[in-house]
Amino acid sequence: MLNGSKVRALREAEGITLKELANAAGVTEVLMSFIERNLRDANSTVLVRIAKKLGVNANEILKDEEI
């Protein structure tokens, strides 16, 4: 599951707008907003596109699941 808070923090740190990230990921701004607020999850394709735009490895924006 994607860590939306981390996505938002990285996006803001890079100076990328929500619209720019949504366009790079191939989703709407509304869906990207939902992803950042942890209301929706992203499929693997969108996850990779988000990570690429943010300049990080996809694993870096996944939630750490407790066992």
C-alpha cells in the first residue's frame, strides 16, 4: 500500500504540483489527491510512475507494514 503522506511530502519538497504529478502518473488530480490522503491506493503502474517523477525507488513510497 502506498504511503500518501510520504508522496505528498516528497512532491512538495521537489516543488512539483499535484497536477504535474497526476499527469506524470496518468491519473486525474482528484485521484492523486485521494492517493496522497490515503483514501485510495495506486496500482503498480501508477506507483512506478509516481516514484519515477519524484526521483525515488518505488519501495521508498510504500507503507511499512507491521507484522
